[in-house]
Amino acid sequence: MRKFLVLLLPLALAACSPAAQAPPDSSAATVDATRAYVAHDWPLPATIGSGQPDLALTPDGRVLLSWVSSIAGRRNALQFVAMAENGRWQSDARTIVVGDSLMASWANVPHIAATEDGALWVQFMQQRGSGHAGDIALARSIDGGFTWSQPVAVNDTSIEAEHGFAALWPNGRDSVGLAWLDSSGEDAAPAPKRAAMAGHDMADNGMPAHDMHDSGGRTVLRAAAFDMNLQPSAAAVLDHLTCDCCQSEVVLTSQGALLAYRDRTDAEVRDIMVVRNDGKAWGTPVPVHVDGWVMRGCPVNGPAIAAVGNDVVVAWFTEADQQPRVQVARSTNAGASFTAPVVLQQGDAVQGRTAIALDAAQAWILWLSEDRGGQTLWLSRRSPDLAREFQRIEVAKLQGRGRATGYPQIALRNGNAYIAWTDIVDGASHLRGAILTQP
């Protein structure tokens, strides 16, 4: 794999002590979800120019926040910070990588993860060539993020092409899994993909393309595992034709890693699918729901997924039948099948860009909406079976509009919800945060 020429400190020689495996979050079991939550300001250690947040939990239950700082006239920087047990930030923001070629995209965001051995991992995008072409970089830290390894390229760099929209997850004690989109044209399906799923008649709804940077070829969905030395194994193509620029997400179920992504057919049907790895191999993709959304360009609006044991919830945006809406569906068998979706909001104001979290007491679903009054971040708290809505909260009114506000993020800790998103303040991006607690 080609190494990246970016500015990183050398890898520290001494590893930190391993982090203990966190037990399942039992605190949620004692929460009365029917009681109202209140949103409080969550000050984030990010400056003007910050955006593209990612939230993750360490095995011992700490919150990790990463973001990209992008200020005109300066080089882009990928930064992160960790929360201590007392809920305060452990340190000032730490810079992982700096460089002119570090891509700062509202949609193709970096990700951070932690494994049981105490290591931290980051995935980010590096520009190579023109347009949207770029490579996926992976790096690892064994000293809490003070120093980082020289990053390596995840994708094949022999062809200049679009890569990205990756998902990153712990894959055992000292390794991670990665899934990503690859539009290089390699491993394209030899035969046309199904134009419709069984029992559903697909019709072109004539909707305009949201984003026309589809590669024109066949974008495939790949996955591989990476060990502590950043060496790959178990490389696989999970789907031979997918949406070119929609985010994917992975959760760990009792039966293995489950990946959610937006599919694509030769008839331009772009619905949500999941595919599971049982620890040995990836299975066959399963539709979350057959919406039948026909779209001639990439909507840049991928799904969100969360899980506890075998319980899985997926939230997503669709414009099937020319009805923009955000909906959520549940699985009780680790993604083998899903219930009919629950519609959270519909109408022209719906932007989608969902985020979701799940504990024993409730499901938390975030999405963005925009009308003449501006853009708003909403949250619906629902029963784990999604049948009952406990509370609908307007988390924030944003100053920004359109796509510049990117994707919100949510993480649960000790029965509280931590939310981060990008806003636009005086023409510049800026991270904002909220904590939802019960009074």
C-alpha cells in the first residue's frame, strides 16, 4: 500500500495500557424514557472553521469527538478530543494530521474509533488528482493520540478515482474493519443488477438529481480488516453497484458487524440495504425497506444505524413517490429482516441527513429540516420498538442553510445523549454541541 506524505509525528514506541472492555450500557435500563429530556449547551473545544464532526465511544465508555478545521489561507487539520470520566475534556484539541491535500468535505467525513487494546484509529480522505478523486487513509495511535503512525492507503492507488464515504469500526481487540465506496471501475458486476426487487414495481419518479458527480461507471462497496500494523486481510466486494456518494455506517450486533448503505440498480433505484459479517464472511445484502426511489444522480444522503444485541434500528431519507420523508425501521434478528418503516416527517422541508442511537430504554433519531424560517435540527425519542414517540425535541435552530451544515452526530453515555453538528456563523463553519439530560 502506498504511504501518504502528510505531516504526522512518528509513532511512539511504548504502547499505553489496554482499555477494559466496557459492559453493555445498563444505565439506560433505569431511565424512565417517558420523562422529558432537556437540551443543554455542550461547549466544544473547536474554533471557527471547524466542521465534519464524528462521535465515537471507547471500550471504557469515554466519548471521542473528531472534526476538520478548514480556514481560508491555512492548511486543513484533522483534530480530536476525548472526554474524561467526569464529563470534562481530557485536554485541549489534538491535531492528528495537517496538509493542503486533506479533504474537507461536508459529506465525505473522517471517522475515529477505539479498540480494546487502548489504540485509537482514524480514517480520512486525501486529495489525489482533480475533482472528487481521492484516497482513503488509515492511521493508528498507541499513546492516546499524542502521536500517530504514518498513514497508509486503504484503497488501490494504481487508478486515480473517487473513493470514500467510509465506515470504520472495531474488529476485535487490536484491529478495525473498514468499508468504503470505490468508483475505479474494478470488480464491476459482470451482469446487470436487478432492476427491481421481488414484488415491487419500480417507476421513475422524475426527480432531479441532488448531486451529479456520479462516476458514470459502477461504484462498488468494499470492505477489509486491518491489523495493528495496518496490514489488510479479508478483503471483499460486498455489492457490485451502489450509490456513488452516500454515507455508510456499521454497528456491532450479537451476530456480527452489520453495514447499512444506499444501494443502486441499473434502473437507478436507490434504496437502503444492510449486509452482515458473521465473523467469517459477509452475507447477502438485505433491503431495509423497498421504497422504490428512482434517482438519476447521487442524493448524498446515506442511512444511519444503531444496535443493542440483536435489536437494530435504521433511519434514512427517501423521495420515493415524490414524497420527501425521514423514516426509521427496526429489526429484532440482527438485520435479517425489518419491520415496516415509521415516518418521522414528510414534506418539502425534510432534508434528511439522519443520525441514530439506541439503548435499552429508547431509540434516538436526529434529522435536519429546512423551510423559509431556516434550518432546524430535530430529535425524536421513541420506544425501542418505534411504536411510541416519547418526545420530539427541536435541538437547535441553525444559522446555516443547505448542505454546508453537513451531518449531525449522536452518542449515548450514562443515559444522556451527546449531539454535535456543524453550523455556519458569519459565513464560516463552526461546531456546536448539545447534551440531552433528564432534570
